[in-house]
Amino acid sequence: MTVPIPFSRLFACLSLALLAACGAPKVEEAPPPVVPPEYQAVQDGEFLIPAVEPLHLFDGQNQRTEVAYNGPEDAGSIVVDTFARKLYYVTEPGRAIQYAIAVGREGLSFRGTGYIGRKAEWPNWQPTANMIRTRPDLYAEYAGGLPGGLDNPLGARAMYLYRNGRDTMFRIHGTIDNASIGRATSAGCIRLFNQDAIDLFNRVDSGAFVRVRTQEESLELEGPYMDDAYGRAVPDTPENQARVITDRELIAQEELNRIEAERVAAEEAAKQAAKDEKRRLRICRNRGIDEVDCPTLAELTGEVQDAALEGIAAPQG
């Protein structure tokens, strides 16, 4: 005889089941960072410029923005701060567009004042004689020049710095190395994201005044800056100083983890190679093939597969 279950008990069981189901939280993956509209991929003539990965925007610190400007330069001027790794295009008194830049290593940066002598879209690039002399391993093969394109170090746009009617051989230009923005890694020129280089190119006129701040001017107008553990310019604050220490420890641990992973992978590869060698020799012994004439395992297994296929395909009888 079937005993009916009281409604209250049935309701309690259903409630517990529902609670158990609800009590197991769903693990949802965080959505990927959103690329700001001004840094998304853009078709420029025949070239598709890739989007700037959010990582390289450094939590928005490397993102183009309009800011209050406290320098004395006139509208239409370009001001470069190699210490804070910023470039300003002055739009009007007290306002400017701020861009993040990469600059030359110490001793390789443009200094003083100049002007935009000419502008070029998708410019050709040719290393200077000094670049070829000091780093022939990097630049010698390009001595004859490199046409404009996505693999050209000058990127999508170039603005050529002149002084007293002569080309200084320094440029403000785009880059194919977005990870360099915010750092001091270039061969002396001033790099921007390609999207920013296009934006600046469209704003600035030929003949525009260009000024590079001294360290004293940078300290007065921007405050002290320092390099973080990744070589990016950040304000020199106690918080950032402390973060450098923790980030360096993290980088060191990541490097140790990488080395250990490579060691384990190498050991596994060596074990597999030893197993494969034993298998190769065993197959040859079974086939009566002398060890000296034993083919590679790939050849042997290919022969086995081919033979198996032939056996399957062969007529019976």
C-alpha cells in the first residue's frame, strides 16, 4: 500500500532542493577589458591598424585625454615631457590634449626646441648612420630603407623635427610596439600609439613649434616622476615606491616559475624522447632491421600505418 506524503513534508523537501540549487553560486568569468573607441582597430587606407590592448593603456594613464594645461606655450604648440613621458598639444590657453609617449633612452632624446618641418602618412623609414654603426645587428639590413606599412617602425604617421632649416633626424611618430608606450626604450624619437599619431597629425600644422622640457621644468609643472617595476613613468610617491618593491618581487617569482616550467617541460620531453627511442629500436628488432639501419620512429610508424591500411584494403581470400 502506498503511503501518501504529507503536503507540508513535500513542500519542505522541495524547498530544501531549491535552496541547495540556489546555494551553489555560479562562477562567472570576468568580461574582457573594453577597448576605448579611440583605440579600436581602424582601417587607414590599405592598412588595418590593430586595436590597442587595454593592458598597454595602463589603467587609463596612457589614454589620450583633454586636460588643463599650465604651460606658457601658445595654441598649436607641441610640448614634450620626456621625464613624465607625456606629449601635449596646446589647443587654447590653459587647455591641451595629452598623449602618452615612449622616448629615447638617456642620451638619445631630442632636446630644446624645434618645429615640424614636414609631415608624412605611412612614411618610409631608414635608420641613421649612427644607428647602423652602434647596432648593426638590428639596423644594418634596413640600410636601404623600409617602405611604409604595418611592419615599419615609424607607424602610421610621422612628424619630422627640424631646427634652423635642417632635419634633426628626430621624429614624432606612430609605433608598431604598443608595449613601449610610457617607457624609455626608443632609438631617440618620440613614439605614440598609431591611433594617437593620427589624431595629433590631423591637429598639428607644418611649422608648429615644438618644445622639449628640461628636468627642472618637468619637476615644476608635473612634479617628480619615477620608473615603476615595468619601466613605465609614474608619479614619484611613497605608494608607487612601495609598489615597485612588491612588483619586482612578483616579477622575480614569475621568472622563477617560468624557469621551473621550462625545466619540467624539458624533463618531460627528454623522457618522451627516451621512450620513443626504445620504441624505435624495439620495432626494428621485431622486424629484423639492424640497429644501424633503423629508420626514424616517424618513418617506422608511418610504415606501420601504411601497412595496416594496406591490410585493411587488401581483398580477402
